[in-house]
Amino acid sequence: MARAYGVDLRERVLGLAEEGVSVRQAAGHFEVGISTAIVWVRRFRESGERKARKQGKPRGSKLDRHEAFLLELVKAEPDITLEEMQEALLREHGFKASIATIWRFFDSRKITFKKNRPRFRTGARRRGAGAREMAGDAARARSEALGFYR
């Protein structure tokens, strides 16, 4: 996102417009977009506002006010799905949120529900590389011999 123009440039454009020069001419004189100058002058005439407004999206999530409820849901049922959380929010609070919004809410707080797949594998322990890894090494060695990996 681009930065806002400086206050001094805004002041000069507004000063020319106050002197009776058209907004389009003032924009051309200072090499500012016409629509930008029009917005500046309109805002100044309506509210006296001269400074740039804050840019960007406000920080936080719309789920922040429901944080305690969502965390309590997870505490009560650790295997709850995002869809079930969505339904509970709608049912209990009448608040509709997308699955992606709920996911981002938990992701921003570093709360994950991922399973640790290697922990659930079956097989012998304390041994060397498994057959799959060894087969991969053999295929890589053949590829290197043929000149695929350099």
C-alpha cells in the first residue's frame, strides 16, 4: 500500500482551491490525481479535515469479542471441528462467521489442532532407515548417475 501524501502538499492544494482556482487546475499544478484533490477539498469543505486518515485494515478480528466462548468450546471438546464452532456461534450468539475467519482467529493465537502423524505410525523402533527411505535413496542415486541431479 502506498503512503499518504504529506500534509504540506495537501495544504498547498487546499490553499489554491480556497483562492478560487478550480480543483482540477490545483491538482494539475501540483501533479496530484484529480480525484485525490477533489476528495481532499470535499473533505475540507464538509468537516475542515486537512490530515490524511489512517490507512489499512483495522487490527484484530471480529471474533475477538467471542474469544472466551470459542476457547471454552475447545476446552470442553478438544476434537471440535471448525464447522461445529461455526454452528455453535450462530446458535448461541446469533453471530455468523466463515470457516476461514474462525481458522484465522485460532491461527493468530497459535492454537492448532493438527495431529502428529509420525507418532501414529506403526513399525519397528530403533532401527535404520525404512524401506521407503532406502528406495528413495536408490532412485536418487540412479538419477544422479544419469545426470539429472547436478
